[in-house]
Amino acid sequence: MGIIRQPSSSRQPLSLLPPLLSLIFSLLLFLKAFTTPVEAFTLRAASVAYPIRVAFQGEPGAYSEKALRELLGPHVLAIGKPSFEDTFKSVTTREVDYAVVPIENSLGGSIHANYDLLLRHELHIIGEHEFRVEHSLLALPGVKRDDIKRVMSHPQALAQCDAYLRNMGVARESMYDTAGSAKIIAEQGLRDCAAIASELAGTTYGLEVLDSNIEDDDSNFTRFLLLSRQSISSLIPHSVPAKTSIVFITPDAPGALYKALACFTLRDIDFCKIESRPTSPQLFRFLQFQQRQMRSFGAGRGGEPTTGTGDDHDLPRFRYCFYLDFMASQLDEPARNALLQLEEQSQYVRVLGSFPTKGQLLGPIRESLDLLAKESGEAEGLLMQKATSMAARGPPLKAPDRLKIGVVGFGKFGQFLTKTFTKFHDVSVVSRDDMTSVAADLGVPFFPLYEATEFFRQDLDVIVLSVSILAFEEVLKSLPADSLRGKLVVDVLSVKVHPKTVMLESLPGDVDIICTHPMFGPESGKFGWQSLPFVYERVRIQDNSRAERFLSIFEMERCKMIEMSCDTHDKYAADSQFITHLTGRILGQQGLQPTPIDTRGFQSVLKLVDNTCRDSFDLFYGLFKYNKHSSDQIQRLREAFANVERQLAAKEAYLAARTEIMQDERKKLFAECRTLIREAVAQSTTNPPPPPPLVSPPVSLPPATTTASADVDEDVPPPPTPTQKKKAPRTPPPPSFINPTPPKL
Ligand code: NAP
């Protein structure tokens, strides 16, 4: 029974106020830190000023990414999201420009989660694509089909290749994702295991295709939708065949659906799909409210904020939304009239989008793609030209756009960069330790640091400094200054203001300078650099063409190119990269070990520890010492830790106080009830009541002397008679004396 009274304010446990105020204060500080304006920065995509960012659900290489590439081509930036919900949200919140999501499969039917999300998000369908699902069997290079003992994939993919797998006689392992299975095999080096996934997943994770088209049924198609924040219905010319998707809710009356469909059939409008989905009464009310708001907003009036809070018990438990696709644009006259009529007789109608059929694209997306293709085509044409001429001429020759790059510092990161640089340019390396054999493996000449003069005799165009942050100044100043004249010097340090300052101070004016930070390393970039952030500032450039040719290495690898000042970089890097390393190092100190019941979250914690502790301590120290914002992070982490401890203590105190007060309140209330009953009985003895009903509830009184006992549950009074009920105290509201909403843990 919710019979608890509002306690007087004098009962507030004042001891809780200071920690709560401190919590609020910390929250304000936290919000302030995240809303402090930072310098603007620009994103640079492969060849266009701004990339087209498209979200899909899944790991890189997923079928959704393949479908996205078939529809939008190779030049857009495809961003994998862990769930459909996140995929939709990323468009709504402007993190990406578009999303590509599956809506139905020819074998498995509709993807209901996405129908529901279409309803909840204000996005527009602007295109569709029918994608043929072709499964491949993927394994590590060198693994033969006979070596395979088990095959892992998403359960649906395993089911779709049932006959093939039975024939192979292998064990099946269900995984969360097709591409995720390929990733696991690559990451864990599983040689007895194959994955069923797309060929794209094979390319992404360096696996070989053992068999293609292994699905039992070759009519396996998935229809994907392209979603945008902007509708394109007004841009579809009459000559282009169009489709419109709508959702509507009919009244709960006989023939309502028939009448709804008649709006279209009477006007000869073809349907191509109808689907019904149950929806909750709450969602139904919300949709109606939302629609009323939209309409009244359009008419210049305020909404009616009454719905959504009404009594839902009078609504049937199952309300059905009907999703209908018809073959016309919503702006064609017959379709417009059909929609008007449908609106009159439905409780809810929304157009999810009009779009051209058969994978055609129109409007801003078409224009951006054309521009991207043109500019990327030019860049790729250059590369193709180079590749063709190299193939025709045998061993690589020095093409005019081929740079001579010297890498100073051939440690972990220097080697990682060299592997990719050699794809496009001629590279030689210099380092303190003898790295002759590693260099030979990569096919590049090696020079020991004491022979730096020999290294510079090669007429280098670009010198990339990949030494530790701590040694940077010393190494730069030790290089023969004259050998650097007229060259482009690039650093790749994980802090940026420090190398920029040192280079501007020490390098002569005719040396070009670019400060860069590839925000990835051998681990995160082992499957390619696509979509990984590359931050750079052109500090001093005289030879633009050389600088562009160098930057194009990262563009060609499809990095996310972010042009940003060194100062802004350091602010962001302290908030993100340093805190990651700091957390990894701290947790590393705790000696965490895998357990038999590891959750995904814990596995990622272990991975974080492993990744960060694998980097040299010099790197970590450099991040701390040479980024002036890093020490703030340590302080903030301390404060955050103390705040969390305070939150826990506050919650504990709150619960203890609430229990105490509830007991107190219950005791008082029972005592009050007893008094009322006694009064009522006394009254009925002086004024005898009218004759009792045929069956009256027994009245048993609590002992007159009993006051509120400690164990109130055993002292529950009997239900009052109808007359007594009138006088019974009203149920007071629940307590809101400490904190009406207890802190969430
Ligand atoms: P590191 O420990 O930061 O640097 C190791 C490199 O620095 C080795 O080549 C080492 O040469 C050289 N070095 C250290 N002290 C030297 C000295 N006194 N004189 C000459 N050379 C010296 O590890 P790293 O991971 O290879 O990083 C290199 C640079 O890349 C760092 O500035 C780092 O911030 C940046 N970076 C690293 C990553 C990453 O994921 N690791 C990512 C982005 C940027 P020897 O091998 O001859 O000792």
C-alpha cells in the first residue's frame, strides 16, 4: 500500500546536502568543460571538401557495407554502427549524412526492428537498393578447405548455407555478425576455422576466399533503404518511376483497412507491399500527439499537450500500424488525393518518403556523389596510370609524382608507416638501433643514425620524423641542418604543439613543415586505415604540390582527413587519447585477468589495457609531459573518482534514511487508522447503524492498548466498513524529502 505521508521539511537529513550540492557543482563543471568553444576545424575527404558520411549497422565488411557500396559507390565514408538504433540516431544527431538499413529479405521476411525505428525517427527514405546476398567461405591465408573443423557466422547465414555445411561435415558456431566472424578469425589467428561472410569482409580482414556463392538458395535478396534528414519528393520528375512508403493506423472498426486501401485502388495506384506491425497504446498516443503538434505548428497554433498521458486502459492491447508502399510519388495528383482521403479516415498517417525505384538516386546525394566520383576519379586515374605504367615498364621507376621519403626513427610506428609509404613512394629509413633485417623485409634501404649524412645524400623530398616524443628535440637538432634545406619535414608525434614549436624555432625558413598525427597505430590500423582519423596542420608550405602528394598517401588509404591547428589537437587529444592511455595504464596496474564469465564490456577493458600497455612508456610519458592539457585530465579523473564514491555514499544514505522514515510513517498511519476505527465503533454503539447487509465483513478490533509496534506488518487492521471507508485518511504521496529522484547508479 502506498500509504506514506509527505514528511515535514525538518526531517530532511541535512548531512546529505553537502555531497549532493557538490555533485551538482561537479556536473556543472563537467557540462562547462564540454561546452567550452574550441577552434573550428575542417574535415577533408578523399578529394572533396567534405566527405559523404553514411552509417550502416555492423562491422566493417558487413553485407550492409557491401550494399551501401553497391548503391553509393566506393568514395563515400562508410561508418559501421553497433546497432540499428545507433544507425538511425547517427543521422538524426547529424553525426553522419545518410544511413543505409535493410528492411526486408526475400527468405527471412521483414526486418521489423527497422520498421519500428522508421516510426520513431523523423527521417525520410530517399532511395532503395535490392542487394543479392552472396556468401563466401573465408579463412586465413594458406588454410585449405580440409583444414577447417568449424565454421562461424551469423545464425541466418549459417542456416542459408545449411546444405553446403552439411556436406563439409563441420561444426557450426553462431556469432553476432558475419563480418565480425571474419574479424575474430583474423584477430585470433584461428587456422581450423572459417567464416561465412561477404568477400568484402575477406578483403577487410585479410582472409582468403575458399569458396564463393555457397548459399543454398540463389534467390536471396535483401532490400535496403537509404535514409536522410531531407525529403527528396519535390525533386522527383514525372518521368522517373517513383515509389512512396507510408505508415497509417486505422480506427478499430470493421472494414477500416478495406476503406483505407480503397483510397488507392479507386485511383489505380498500385501497391507493392503491405505489412502490419503491432504497436503499444503509448506509442499510438505519442504518434497522434506528434501529428497534432506538427499540424497545429503548421497552422501557427500551439499543440494540444494532452495526449500521451491519457488512460491507455481503454485502448486495445494490440494496435496495428500498416506500412504500405505504392508505386507513385506522393506529389502525383492521384496519390495526393488518395493520401488526403486516407488522412480523413485514419487515426494516423505519415509519409516515410517518396523516392525513385530501382536504386536510382536524385537530389543532393546524386550531386555529391557525382562530384566525389569526378574528383576521386581524377585522383584514382593518376594512381591507375602509375600502376599501369609500372606494370608495363617492369620494376618501379621514379615517376614525377613519386616522392623520396626518408623516415627517421624505425621503431614500432616508423615501421608501420613505412609499410604503407612504400606502396606509393620510394622510402629509406634511419634509426639508432640496427634494423637492417626489418628494413630488408620491407624492401627499404636502412641507415644507422651515425651515418645520417649518407641517408641525406639520397636527395630526399620528405623527411618524416617518427621518433619518441621525448627524443624529438634532441634528434631534430642533431640532424645536419643543411641537409634539410628546401625539404618538407613532417612529424607524426602524438602531441602537436611541442614539435611545431621546436621545428619553427630550429628549422631554416626554406624548410616546409607539416605537423601530423595519424590517430591510429599498428593495432587499430592493421586491417587498413579506412575511416581512421589523420590530423594535420600545414604549418609552413612553399611547395604545395609536394605537400599535397604527401598528404594524398593518407587520402588514398581513405583516412578521415582532419585539418586542425596543433593547439586544438592537443586540447582534444588530452580529452580523448591521453585519458584512454591513462585509464589503460591505471587498470593495467590492477593486474586484471580474464575470467570464465567475461562480459563483452570486460573483454574490451582487457583489450584497452593490452593495447595501451603495449606502447612504450616513453610514449605515454610524452603524452603527459608534452601536452599541457594532460595534467588537467589527471586532476579531473581524481575528481570524477571522488564524485562516484560520493554518489555511492549518497545513494546508500538515501536508502537508509528512506527505510527509516517509511517505518516511522507506517507506524503513525496504522496508529491513526486504529483511532479512526475505534471512533467509528464508538459512534456506532451510541447511534446503532441501519440493519446490516446479508453478508457483512467481520470487524475485529486491534487491542485498544496496542500502540504502533515495532513489527507493523503483523498489526494490520481489518478493512473498514463502507461508512468507515469514507473517513479513512487519503493515501499520501510517496516521500520526496531527500531527493525526489534518487541518483541513478
Ligand atoms: P616511441 O617509443 O614513442 O618511439 C620509438 C622510436 O624513437 C624508435 O624509433 C627509437 O629508435 C626512437 N628514439 C627514441 N629515443 C631516441 C633517441 N634518443 N635518439 C634517436 N632515436 C630515438 O614508439 P613508437 O610507437 O615507435 O612512436 C614513434 C612516434 O610516433 C612517437 O612520437 C609517437 O608519439 C608517434 N605515434 C605513435 C603511434 C603508435 O601507435 N605507436 C601512433 C601515432 C603516432 P630506436 O628504435 O633506435 O631506439
